[in-house]
Amino acid sequence: MDRLKELQLLFLEDNEEFATNTAKLLNLYFKKIFICKSVKEALLTYKENRIDVILSDIKVDDKNGLEFIQEVRKSDDECIIAVLSAYKDEKYLLKAIPLNLISYELKPIRYDDLIALLKKISSKLPPLENVPLCKELIYSFSKKELLLNGKPIRLTKKEALFIELLIKENAKPISSERVQRDIWESRVMSDAAIKNMIFRLRKKVGIDFISTIQGVGYRLSEPISF
């Protein structure tokens, strides 16, 4: 489960004691934990930060946690999401089915069951291996570099994060707002700065493996077959 250390988790839970105790364990495995006590706070946190995993209760103070997940799913099919709730009513289970959840766990959750959930989350991550971006170009997850006809091309941290975001979304375009949120961690960056990074990346590689969709965003020129 070492790769969980690369990920940021949003934990929607309005029981402060349970949230604090559970977060102590989660902090051992994840890069950063965002604890939110309301759907409103969770939505704001999600919009302002790169969130890789969501662990959500259902009944929180202001709304139903499933409504928060529905909002996330309107724009993000890739985020790994699990429900952790004391409620197993059929009406909640039926509402959860279309939300592409990795798991629906009941509280109180045993230590062994929580570890099993973390292993399940880890298993859903794309393998750390060389990913072909086109015939001549490969991205190495382990080395954070490109290989052009076998020759390594060094990348900056932001360039590597950008390529990994493109791989994660594959043929789906990513907006400048998403790039700003996930790579610049919500620091305000102009479109010109983002375009400049992509221009330098294209120039460094020498082949155009990134497509610009006018008014929409960026995607890989050739879809990846995993």
C-alpha cells in the first residue's frame, strides 16, 4: 500500500471523535487527509484541492453525503470513493449503486476491515509501469521521466504531474481549472502560464503527444489501452 502515500483523501464525517480517531490511522498511509464536517465544506475542499480518494458518511449535519458524491461524479468518474456509514437502509444502498463506489462499509468499522478497504483502494490504482503514450514515446511512473525511442527525457515535477493527470483521464479532456487545482494546488495561475508549461513540454519532447481542445482543455493525442 506504499502508493497511498502519493494520494490525498477527503474524509466527510460529522462525528468529530470518530473522524479524529480514524484520521490518525489514515494519516499513516496517505499524503494528506482533509476532514470535512459538512457537505458544503466537502464541496469547497474538493473544488480547491486535488482529491484522489473520498471516504464519506451518509448522514451529516447539513445534507446527505450521497448528494456530495453525486456532485463529484458529475465531473469526475475517476476519483476512488467509498461510503463509511452506520446506515444500511435499502434506500441508501439503491442510491449508492449508480455512484461507482469501491465499497460501502458499515460503522463501527473494525481495524482489519479498514485495512482491507485501504488495500482495495490501493488495488484500484493504475500499475506503476511504463505507459506507452504513442509509438515512439513511453512514460515511466517509477522514474517520472519520458522515454523517446528509448532515450530518457527529464521532466520537472509539474510536467510529470501533468502527464500523469493526462494518463489518468486518458481520452477525456482536462480543463485549465483542473490543471490549476491538481498541479498548482489551487494557486492562481494564468492560462498563459499553463500554456507556456505545455509549450515547453512539447518542445522538450519534439513530438506533439498532447492535443488541445479549443475552449475545453487538453488530452493525450492517442488514447491509452490499459
